[in-house]
Amino acid sequence: MASKRKKRRELRAIATPFTVAAPSGARIRDRLKNLTAADMKVLALVGEHLGNQQRADLAARVRIGNVPAKQTERAGRKKRLTSVSSSRWAGAMTRASEDQYQLSMRCLIDERASLRRRIRKIGQRLAVGCGGKRGGVRGYADQAERWQKQRHLTRLETRLAVVERRIDQGHPPIVVGGRRLARARHHLADAGLTEAGWRRQWDAARLFLTADGESDAPYGNYTITVDPASGQVSLVLPDPLRHLANAPRGRYQLPSTVTFPHRREEWLDRVNTHRAVRYDIVHDPMRDRWYLDASWSAGKTVQPTPEEVRAAGHRLLGVDLNADHLAALVLDPHGNPIGGPVTVPIDLTGPTSQRDGRLRAAISDLIRIAHDHGCSGIAIENLDFADARATGRETMGRGKRGRKFRRAVAGIPTARFRERLRSMAFHAGLVVIAVDPAYTSVWGERYWKTPLQRQNQQATVTRHHGASVAIGRRALGHRARRRPGVTAHDRRIVTRRAAGQAVPVPRARGTASPPRTASTPHAGGKTRPDRGDQLALFPDLEDRSRGHRAITGPGCDSSAITGQQR
């Protein structure tokens, strides 16, 4: 009896590439130096007083529930806060309460979607017997694992019921200062903290020293003002603390001067024209330092579309993001890889500040490579592992191998990498194009790994470098696979086009076609070309390489990119 043929799996539709939007704002920081003990005490008193009032307003906002904007009673809440602070401080507190409430509601909705995915996936596997398979769903290995999953399913359903009840009531759970830090209070030894050290972090996280900017106000902010000429910082004290003022009109002037060396010209352009700038005073209890953050919203910038980038005929840098490195390759407008493979390592271990600094350094290397090779943009994958992270235990294998793979997926900084790259590339004059990540690694390894290794024998080419080529070609609007019948890289034929999507060179009507070589497929359907197929019309018997030139320069020198010596 003939074996049953497996049904061929259909490929899913691939989304159209799009240009990542420009950043909508900017945030810079400078340190408040030369603060005395009295200055720090005043800042702590103001932050604690405003923090208490803001937390009370946030609790009132949560009790109101999920209602339209006109029913949030913001005017009444602001009036009550004005009596214990000032009108501008009250406006900042009510705005922060509304932002925190809306963010918490979105987090609840995301948690509900994640729980539903996990419950649905476990239910599908529980519907299949142990060791069995129904369609594409495989049952659990034994009764012990099945029983554990049934218990886990009950817990997930209980959590889902709680989340849905909170969404219906419009009462999200909010911990000012952070739930992780609150839980660390009960596990000080595991967190490496003392009770006094934890208390300092907790108090610093619950301070409120945020002043929203306003246009036409002195230097863009009346509550916290920075003089662009001298760099002096002053702030308005709340009414109960006006007796601590050391400047007219109930203000307190700090002895510190700030300059904002990073993006100073943009900041000066706003404050000198009295456009709105928001300021936040932040305390770092670990180093016992105070910082001033300035932020503002930027105008909407229209980025060129992928079609416009393609029509301009510029090069593109394809990048494949992985858990521990970035694989990149430069592509010309026709989708042909130029030069050798690039590997940028990233170490995402350690504290948050170190991880963010290493990620920025890796992105800086990508921008430098793009500028060195004349690229107009960077192509990345539009990755989102929300579904994979929610159902990873059911779909990403079992045992030690499954745990290792799930950790690798969870460690890929998709959102952080995209946001950092979007901002840094925009200020470097580069366009970021996001493509559908479907099949890039599979097709990159199948169609590009071996040719790239032949072309760059002194470098190590991985499937991730092949994926970067597939990503770049997809951003340029080309298919992932190579044209059939293309020969390997050779100095005598290096000028030959190697991409099936490249535009054919126009030829006058009536002229003969170019001579057919062994690499050109025969139209007769032969499996092996004849000797006559390998002969040109007028072969040059003196020098077969005459008329061919090799492309030289930094664009095709693999050692210039990989750093290896020939």
C-alpha cells in the first residue's frame, strides 16, 4: 500500500516592509553638582510632600474607574491639590496620575491576552491523549506531566478571572515605587540589600519632582527654570514649604549649574524661544547623586518609504538580531552582498544601565559601518515575541534544551533594540526599514550561507549572516533566494549580476544576445550542457581575462570589515 503523502504546508503571507517612524521626542540628563546637605534636604522635603499628594490623587483616580476623559473629575482633583502645592504642580500631578492609570489598564489588557493564549494552548494539548498526536497538536508525554499541566491550567484560569474582574471594574493594581522593589523588602538577602539601603531606594523611587513645560513661559518652564546663559536651576516651592525659599516669589535656587552637553543645541533652541520643556529631578540613592532630566516632544518627521529608498539606488545594511550578537551585511541596490560578514557582539548581562550601554555601543558600531559603506538605511526584523514568550513552555521544547531555547528567546532585546536604533539612526541621518521576520533564517541559511562562505573564505559565515542578506533583500523588495545558475564569486566574473531581480540592461532591437556560458541554463531542458553551450561566438585565444576588471576598494574588501588579516 502506498504510503500516505503528507500535506504540504503552506507558507504564510509576508507583510509589506515599512519605514520605522522617527522618534517623537528627546530626553537628556545632566548632574546637579555642588549640592550642600541643606539643598538635598530641601529637594527631599519637596519630593516627599508632592509624592504623598500625587499618590493620594492616583488612588482617587483609580477609585473613579475606567470612564471617559470628561468624567475623570480632573478639575476638582486639581483644585484640591492646588491648595497644598501650586496650580502648576497640581497640573503635573493629575497628568501623571492619568498617564499611570492608562498605562496600568493597558498592562492588564496585555496580561489578559497572554493568559488566554497560554490557557488555549494548554487546553489544546490536554485534549489529546498522552503520547498521542491529533493534527498538529501533540499530547503530553506521560500522566505525571499531564497532571502538572492540569494544575497549572487551574491556576491560570484563576488569575484570568481576577484580571478580567479588575478590567471590568477599572481598578488596576498600581505600586508606586515598583512592585519588584516592594517584594524585595521581604527577601533582602536574596536582593543583596540591607533594610536601610532598601529604605533609601524605596523613598527615592516615590519622590515626585516633575514639572511639565508650557509654551511662552520663561525658558519653557516656570515651575523648574534653567537659565541657558548661566545654567542656574531654580524651582517653585509648594505653599506649605514656602518658608524655605531663598529667592523671590517663593522659589529656591540651587547652587548647581547644568549645561546639558548632549544635544545642547536642540535644548538651547527651545529654551531661548520659550518653548515647552519638561524637567524631572531624580535621586540616585546608590551613588547619592541628584540629576536633572530635560525632555520635549519633537515635530512629526516624514520618513522616506521603502519604495523611495529603493528608487534612490542606495546601499542598505541588513541586520539580524540575536541574543548575544548582531549579524550584518552590506547590500547594493540590486540585493547583492558587498564585502564580508560583520559580527557585532552584545553582552546583555549585568545591571540595566550596563546592558543599555552595551546595546548603545553595538548600535553605534552598526551606524559607523553603514556610514563607511555609503548606506542610506538599516534593515531589521519587526520582531515581537509576545506570543512565543506566553506559550513558550508548550511550543519550544522540553527539558534542558527547551529551557535554554526559551531563555535565548526571552533574552533578545527586541523592543529596546528597535527603540534605541530608531532614535540613534534618525540623528545619524539613516532610515530604519522593518520587514516581516518570516523564514529569514531558514532561507538565509539555505540560499546564502554557502555562497557567502565561498566568497569570504577567511571569515566565518553563519546562518545569521545569511538571514541578514534575506532581511536586506526583503527591505529592497527582492526575493530571498538567488537566481538559479549563478556561478561562484570569481575575479574574472565579479562584475556579473548575481540577483534574479536585477533590472536587465536595455539592448537595441535587432542586436544579438550575449554569448551563453556554462552557467546559463539551457532552454531545451537539458540536464547537462553540451560542449557547444560553453563556447562563446568569438573567443579570445590570447587572454581570456581581457575585458574583465575586478572591483576593488573598501566596499569589497572583507578584511576591512571583519578586521582579519589576509
